[in-house]
Amino acid sequence: MQSKDASKTVSPDETTVGRPVRVVSISFPNGKSVDEVAQIVDSEGAAGCDLIILPETWLGQRNHTAEPLDGATITMMAQLARKHQTYIVCPMDRIEGDTRLNTAVVLDRQGAITGLYDKVYPYWSEFDLAQPVSVGAHAPVFQTDFGNVGVAICFDVNFPEVWQELAANGAEMVVWPSAYSAGTSLQAHAQINHFYIVTSTQTSDCIVYDVTGEELLYEKTPGLNISRITLDLDRGIYHQNFNMAKRDKLLSEHIDEIVQEKWLDREQWFVLRAAVPGVSARELAHEYGMEELRDYKSRSRQAIDEMRRQQQLEQVTA
């Protein structure tokens, strides 16, 4: 069994087992044309990746007419997704009937639209446009062939309910296209909700946060920043409560297959990951009756809220 003090941090770029996803974040200021951005996406797609992320409204809002989903922007990006068999998150201002929305379009490996996220909290200036941006209503999570992906956009960072909905819907990774960097504001959401966060910004930087809230990557290059990182979506985070005996049994019976990667003593959390291909740490932990941290907190909240409800009923009927 691995000692609680023997944890180590593995560079995400060295992760070759578990459930790896190769992510490319492309960040740049507004002003590039569809053709310019398409050339960058084409080059990155040709190098091989699973997901490409572009910044919020990268064609601009005030000087660019909003487009329908069958317009030039999504048509071009869909062709590239299909050509390179990669997912693409392409933010845009889109028109649907008489409504304008700040939308992140999720394209699958065949170039089909697999999901739309409409910004739930547009920024104030978006309501001052000649055709104001309408508000989105929900934060859906999209199933891909590598895992469950959610999207939040820019000003959404300030509103915990968006991130809570993403967690409740099962997000394993959240991509955050934005006009600015946000920094540790995002870190709080990663730590509380226990999903990866990957950014793509108009300020030419990229941040990646771990499921523990740790900053895995920060890169900034003036003009154009391209960040490439591989994340293992099979890594599971667990509380010490009710899990330690099950963990010990799992690690002793799968000594060469599963390792404890991190031990966060003050938080009383730890992370398990697979050590060999073809093994799922999260699936094995589930078989051994272990409960992931996010599920533990959700179950606790529901149970305690039910106790509170019962107490209130008893007070009313007393």
C-alpha cells in the first residue's frame, strides 16, 4: 500500500494512461478573420488533438454581424473538425430568429453540432449593442467520446450557480472562452466542484486548473498563444471520510495498476489514477464502494436538507 506521504505530482503532459484528452487552447485578441483563425486551427488539428478551444466572440461583437449556425464561421470550423477528426469549441454571436445570443458551439469529430451553450450572464456592454444579446437559461453538459464537457463564458465566472449546475450535470472538464483571464476566480470553481477548467482568452493566455483546484498550467504569449496539454479524465478525487479502508484494499489488490497520486492532508482529500493502460481508476474505485468527493458532498447536502425539512415539519405540527 502506498504511504500517504508518498504522493507525487505528475505533469499532465506525461499522462499517457487512464482517459487522456489532448486539448489545444488558442488565445488571441479580436481582429483576426475567419480565414486566419481557420489556418491556425487547421495546423493544430493536423498535429493531432481531441479538442480545440477558441476565445469568446473572437470575431468581435460591435463590428461583426451575428451569424446563424449555418453561416460562414461554423461552416468553416465544421469542415476542419471533420477533416482532423477533432472536437472544436467555437464561440460566436449567433442569430436565432429575432434573438441574438453569445454562444459557444460545440462541434464533434464529424463536424456536427453536438451542443450549444448560450452565455447565462452576458456582460453589461452586450445589452448596449444595436441588437442586444439575450440571456441564456441553462448550463448543459455535452457527452463526447472522451468524457463530459461543460462550457461557461467570461462574465459567468462571477456566478457560482452556473458552475454548480455544470457539476450537477456531471461535467468532468469545463472550457471557459473569455475576453479576459480571471485568474484565481476560476480556481475557486475548480476546487469546489472538482472538475478541470481550461481557458481560451482574448488576452492571449491560457490557464488550466486541476480537479483539486491546483494550477496545472499558465501560459501567455502576446498576440497569439497556443497551449497544448493532455488531461486524464479518469483521475478521481476522494475524501478520507468512509473511504480509507476501501482505498487500502483497492491499492493492495491492484498494486501495479492504481496509484495514489496526491495526498492533500489539510483538506483530507486524495487522488487516485491508473498506472497502466486499459485500467480505469474511477471504475475500480466504484467497484470497491468508494464515493467520489463531489458525490459525497452532494449526497451529504441532500440528506442534511431532508433532515432540515423534517425538523421544520415537526415544528409546524407540534
